[in-house]
Amino acid sequence: MSVLVASAQPDSTQRDDQSNTLTLSAPKVTIHGGIQLWARYNQNNPGTTDPSGVTSSHFEDIAIRRARISVTLNWNDHLFVYTQMGTNNLSFNKGSAKQPIFIHDLWIKTAGNDHKWFIGAGLNGFNGISRLSNISYAKNFMLDNPGFNYPNVEHTDIMARQLGIFGGGYLGPLNYRIALTKPFTYEQTPSLTPGIATEVGSESFAYKGYFYYQLLENEKTSSCYLPMSYLGKRKILNLGAGFDVHPKSIQYLPENDEGYTIQSRHTMAFDVFLEHPLQNNHFINAYLAGYAYDYGPNFLRAGGIMNIGQMTDADRAVFPQGPGNAHYVFGTGKVLYFSSGLGMATASKSIWQPTFGFTYKELEGLADNSFSVDIGLNYFQQSHQLKYSLQFSNRPVYKAQGMELVLESYKGLAIMQVQIYL
């Protein structure tokens, strides 16, 4: 859905002779909106209880994963103002139901001819690390992002956005984006256990960038969000690499407990993105990414999307990753991620697409490495505008055994999603 406001002048500016000032003519206004509805069945982690304190082996719910409205003001393709508002993660949990609508993005950008370069500032999602860290939520062939692609999420950012300046563009087949941001203050009190790093509030700026070399067709993007699928309309093969560095944001006590150490958090990645049409309007998508995270010794961070489980302190001591659908999202170590989909067009121009993904994690704080799988099916009734998805996933559960965290079992999750995007 778009709304265009026509200018009274052919140029993007006009002069007011009486005031002798230069004013901008009316911009083109583009409005987009989207919603993703979830119905879930989750096998709970061991030790999970419901709100009444009764042991709970599973939960089911209907939730709003995302609801967004975005507005772009465009003056003659050189000056842009972009804002996105909405809410995330509304489940039957009363706390989430009271979550307000908030600003996700608010930035201004100026661009050169044909967007060969641009520079801007504001609350933005021009992230480094990987393509998956700059993903368009509405144009993903997997049901959702895996989480570890956002190493700051909800700690020093607002839903993967930070305040700062950014720039980017392309030099022939090389597309690039860089940013200097001021991360939001980390407000949690660090728990200093000798030999285990934790995040700490830092006044330092963060530096990030993402670069990808395009071997087939070139992409020209005007926003910070990159699609994971053009539904077979493009021939794309990109090789990418990126980084995100936040100085003085990690703190830990050495094993000998002789004073704490402050260090930078370093994250980097490489990736490969492929989309290619096949015969009979079919197409293939594939994405491979490798991540290297340095959060200090034995750092781990657990979380779960719209996690509604509870757990006693005694059970948390045994299963420290937490209740419900919690899992170790990332930590110091390496993560390998792969996803793929095969799009099959029908005579009615709708598309069926089976999908497959896996994640391999080798994290320093875990005694055993983990391997999780996502198997899904998309039905694009009307491109990305009306899409139905079903995905089955598993996640590892770790148990404290002495001073180590060992792999205890796997639990399952099923999600059905309806996406409407206009």
C-alpha cells in the first residue's frame, strides 16, 4: 500500500520570493504495514511451572509476533525520512499485552545519484555482521530469524536498532554499509563469577559494518533491510562479511579473583546468499553463515521468544538456561547456520515452498556442542503480502553437572504463522 503526494513543481525545491528562503516541495509518501500472527505448541524445558506453580510439560498460545507500520518520505530520490512504529511479542501474558506501540526506526538519509552512496543518522538498523542481521522481517523464506544474528538485542539496542550515523552504497559489484552508533546503556547489574564474563555498561561508541560482493545481479537497496527472498525474480549470488565491535563492554574476574578485567566485545561473520530461478517458475533460496563471537571467557546468554514459563530457583540451578522455550542463543564461540527453500509456482501464481535449516553451536561455556533443525512449509498465496507458514524446530536443553553444562535432551516447537503485508 502506498500513498503518493504529488509536488506542485517539477523540482524537489522551490523558492519563496517574498521570504527569499528555499523550501522543499511536497514529498512522495509511502506507507507500509504488516502483521504476523502465531499459533504455537511448545514442549517446555525441564523444571517449568505454570503461573499457579504446577509443573508444566508444554504450552499452547496464539500471539502477535510483529505488528508494524512504516512511513517513508522521499524528496526527489535524494533526501529520505523513514520511521517504523509497532509492537512485538503480544501473548496471553498480561505483561506483554500491556506493551505499548513504540518507535523501531527514525532516521534521515541523503543519497547520491542512483544510490551509489548514502549517509544518514538516527535510530537505525544499519547493522554489521551479516545479511541476516539486516533482514527484512516480511521477506524471509524461513518463518523467523534465529536470534543469534542480533548480538545486542534488547540489551544495548531497541529491537536491533541503535542511535548513530551510518553510510553505505556500492562500488560496482561491491555493496557496503558502515555505522558508528552509541549503544543504549546496559542496565542490568553484572554478576561476577570468576572465569565467566558478563556484559557491563559502556560509554564507548560501537563500530559495525557489512560488505558483500555480488557475483550475479546487483541489488540496489534504499533502506537498511535486505530481503531473504525475491521469490525467484532475481539471480543473486553474494559473498559477504561483517563485524560489530563495542569497546569496554565486557567485564570478568580472572580465575584467581585478582581484580576484574574490562575488554571489548568482538563479533564477526561471513555469509553466502543465493537465489536463482529454475524451470517452470520454480526457484531456490539458500543461505550459509558462520559467526565468531568474543564476549569474554565462558560468556553465555539464554532467551526465548515470548517465553511464558516460570521456574523455581532450585530448578534453575539445575537447568540454568531457564524455563519454557529458553535456550542458549549465543555466547563466546562459533555458530554455523544454514537455511534453504525450494519455491514451486502453481498455475494460479501462488507458491509452495518447503524449507530446511540447521544451526550448529560450539560455545565455550557449554561442555557439549549442539545441533538444531528447522523444517517448514510456506504457502505464498499472494507473494509476501499474504503468506502462510508452518515450521517445526528443536532446541537443546542443558543441565548443570558439577561445574559444567552438559547436553541433557532436546525439546520441540511448532509454529503456524499468517503474514499480511501491504
